[in-house]
Amino acid sequence: MFYKVTTFDRRSLGLRKNPTILTFPLKKWIKSPVVREGSSDEGGIWLAISLSNAKHLKKYMFDHYRKRCRIFRASIGEVLFRNSYRVKTDKVRCEMEVLE
């Protein structure tokens, strides 16, 4: 299971000047409009690998931008890139909100 951090209205955070803002409804697959393998920020949807990484990102968004965020457990499609704290995929399905 992976963790998707979204704005309060379930939209992409828009970090790293991401021009592609997606909306993530519950229990519906959302595909990236562009798919590129590798570590580039473009061409996929990024998720946190652990709940602690997702919480850190949520705190970062509030501390730096005063944006309140939500965390969802999510299923993913094909792994396009992975490092120690996040994964990039071609599609995401938010399963349920993680309540703190």
C-alpha cells in the first residue's frame, strides 16, 4: 500500500512547478496524462512509500505554504521509478483517507 497526499479538495499539490494538476476521487483509477519512466518529475504520479513519509509531506505543505492536506491509502499501477521515500506510477486509485 502507498500513500497519496493531496490538497484538502483532493487535488495534486503542484510541487516542483508541476503544471499537471489532477483530482483524485475515492475508489476511481486516475491515469497520468503523460507517462515517462525514470526519476524526472514529469510523466507520472508520485506517492509516499510509507505513512511517515506522507505525514512529513503534509507537515511540509502546511509549514511552507499554509495548505492543509489529506492523506489517502492508494493502489498504484506500473512502477515507473522508486527511491527510498517515494514512488512514481502511471495510475492511482485512492482507497480510503488516513485519519490522524
